[in-house]
Amino acid sequence: MRVLGVDPGTAVTGYGVIETGNGAPGMGRLVECGVFRFGRGHALPHRLAELHEAIAALIDRHQPSVLALENAFYHKNVRTTLVLGHARGVVLLAAQQEGLEIAEYPPATIKKTVVGAGGAHKAQVGAMVARLLHLKHAPKPADAADGVAVALTYILRS
């Protein structure tokens, strides 16, 4: 089984693809991770279209059966929360169009599941992702590690 984890954003979206089974050790094998960066100078609709294309291409390339997604968090700045909701909607649309199972997790649940503490810092998340997947180093940048952590959360909670 392949799980695509996504930490959505309209400036940077982190992602990670983990394969379980098929002889993959422990929590699974990291297939790919990284980030998509979108130009802040572009209008929001343009960045959302780029995000949809990028996620659809990832799904097409890796054929995951599950998309795990970080839930929106409530930020003091209502606009930030609203824009993040747009990004989440685009990712959910891409997953639904391909008929993927969808799992959503609050940020604190992801941190609690992967690190053991809901208030863990990004560096702690990256370190535990590396440890759980037997990697020499945490995925870089931190947003990529966050995407992998979302996928791990699905695997650990299934």
C-alpha cells in the first residue's frame, strides 16, 4: 500500500509518499518526499491551480491508495486560516477525483502520533520521521518532513 501525506499551503506544500508491505521494513519505505513552492507574486487562483496540478501529478506517478492530509488549524489571522482551507480543498478535490481513501488529522494529533507530544517542534518531527523510517537524516526542508509525518500518522493509526 502507498500513502501520500500532505502538509498543505499556498506558498509551500510538503508531501511524502510511503510504501508499506512488499518487504518494506518497519513503518515502511520512503518513496519520495519534497515540497512544492508557489510564487507569492501570483494570484491565489493561479497558486491553487498549480497546487492541483502538482498533487494530481504525484497521485498519477505514485498511485497511492490513501491520501492523508493535515487539517486546518485555527490561526489568529482569519485570512491565513481561510487561505489554508482553500489549499486543503484543492488537495481533497485531487484525491477525490482519483477515488482515493482520504484521512485527515489535526496538527497536534500528527505530532502526538509521530513524536509522542502534541506540541513538538518541527525539528523533533523531522528527527522522529528519520528514526521511524531508518533514514540517515530528516527530510529537508521541514515542510517535506511534515508531509511524511502525515503519511506516517495514517500508517501508525491504521
